[in-house]
Amino acid sequence: MTSPNKPRQLETGDELDEFVATHDVALVEFYTSGCAMCQAMEPVLGNVARATDIAIGMINPRDDADLVGRFNVQSVPLLVLFEDGTETARLADGFQGGDAVTEFLATNVPDAVDAT
């Protein structure tokens, strides 16, 4: 059984849209295979998911030019925060530790983080 507080791997833009639409608050990491910083983010995001109960998704846009353009992915890892299906904030500063990600969430969605 998969824990609800575990990052969910998203495969397509449609899965991303559904994930964002079904959660009031969602954090999505855009990553690429072979990116060491991106790989290092996975356990961090798992810890953040368990600590905050915020839905976290991970997507590799691969060669999906539409997805890359739609979200203006210029570097990875890229964290994009959504509230009620709308992008509200992003963090594109490379690897971020758990405290930095939690602080980013607390700044942008304090009610979601304070509820934990």
C-alpha cells in the first residue's frame, strides 16, 4: 500500500493536470534523469510530504516540449507550487534541503504547513 504522504510519480501532462486538480495545495518537482541534484531531492521531498501532508508530485518532462514550454522549465530541479489548480510560486535554485522546502511552503501556503 502506498502512503498518501509519499511523492507521486507523474508520467504525463494529463497526469500532472489531474494531480494538481485533485489537491487544494500541490507541490510538483520537474526533474530530468541523470540530474544528481534532482535525484537528491527525492528523499527530501518524501520527508517534506510526511512532515507537511502537502501533496507532492514529481515529473520528468523528457522531450515533451509542450510541458517544458507550458511551465517555462529552464532548469531543474524546479519546484512549482499550485493552489486550487493555479501556479502560485516556484523555486528554481537547484538542490534545496528539507528546511528550505518547508520554509518555501510555509511562506507561500502557511495554513497548509501550520496544520501539521
